[in-house]
Amino acid sequence: MHAGLPCVATDVGGNAFALEGGACGKLAQPGDSDSFEKALEDLIVSPASRDEYGSLAKARASSVFTPEAYVEKVQELWLGKLRGR
């Protein structure tokens, strides 16, 4: 995402969060290879979509997935553990 490339992922784990529910990348249904193929094909045939998803992915990564945000979440986790939460 930081590279500004469009992302395709299956809708499992934190992928929907990372891609804002598909707003900044393509989400395919888990176990559905046709869905994944369609998502890839959509990006292959549309340079405008590739550019748009790439730009949105980079913006999301630059604002949400930063070293500072990571450190903050780790601190929250450890402080919560220390406080018995």
C-alpha cells in the first residue's frame, strides 16, 4: 500500500479494515477463485482504476499504517496488560 500500488486481497482477517471495506483496494470472497480473478481482471483492464486504487491505498497507508501509529498501539496493548485489562 505504501508503494502506491493497487491491492487485491481476500476478505479475511484485517484485510477489509486495511482496504477500508474495498474503498482503497479490491476485496475478493475467501475461497472463491473466480472472485479473486475478477478483482485482478478489473485492475488489469482499467488503468484509471489501478491508478485510483493505488493512490487511495498509499494515502491510507500513509495516514493509518505509520510507525508512530504502530508504536502507539503497542504501548496501549502493554499499558493495558500492566493495568490488568
